[in-house]
Amino acid sequence: MATYSLSNALQYTTLTDQTGSYLFDSGGPTGSYQNNECYYVLLAPAYATGAITVNITSFNSEASQDYLRIYDGIPNTSSYAYNGTVETWPLLKVVSGTPSVPITITASSGKAYIRWSSNASTTGSGFKLEWTGSGFYTVDSSSGVSYNSKAVNFPKNSVSGTYMT
């Protein structure tokens, strides 16, 4: 499982992990986020053909000042930056303060756009979220993924056994 923390390197990025990855605020799993933050991340699981489910498992921010916004879909700007028009997309959830968690959000487009912002005063422990893509994951000639002729399917829960090479 991959773990990501918001940073300048992740300010305008797309995360394509299919399932089981975590995204934290800039303080990571144990620290607090900083003042005056503004980050944008697109969660777009590779090969997902269905919805994406985002689970916020931890959240604490300055109420009505520091926000996590989750939208359904891909932004209409090349940098994914907020340009004043993002509010016209389907806004799925706005989270601030200390809500009851977990919070589950489903984006039917299969992509969730995350916007995190904090003001110039109080900070908190921030957030932790994870996501899961749904649908069938297809790898074929149109996907651009090379075919592995040595692939083997082992029986579920197998520890050892014989297989063809």
C-alpha cells in the first residue's frame, strides 16, 4: 500500500493507485498541517471502469476555516488548480472541524478531485483518507500494458506448489 502526504511535490498531481492507498494532510500520519495551504489532488485509479469510493478515516481542522472538498470528476484546467469555476462541478462533500468519522463518499465518474485549503491561523491534526476503485480492471492491447506470457494464477491461500514455467 502506498502512503502519500500532501507537499509541494504533490500539489497538482494525479494518484492512480487502484485500492488500499492512503493520503494524509501535509503533517503526515502523526503531525499537524500548516497555515495557508492549498493543495489539489486527482484520485484516478488506473483501469477502473466504475465509481471510486473515498473513505475519510480521520479528520480534525479549524472549523469553518480549513476545508477538505471532494468533487466528482476531472477539473477543466490543465493544472488542476482552483480557478473559480471548480464550484460548478459536482461537489460531493465539504469537511471542516471535527466531524464524526468514517465518512464515505462515492464519485460515480471514477475520479475524485480533492481540494485542501487552510487559512492563516489555527491548525489541527488534519486528515487521513483512502480510496478504492471499482469495476473491472482491463489490461489488453489498447491499455498500453505489455502482455506477460509467464503470468501464473496460484490457488487462493496457496503457500507453495507446482506451476508451469
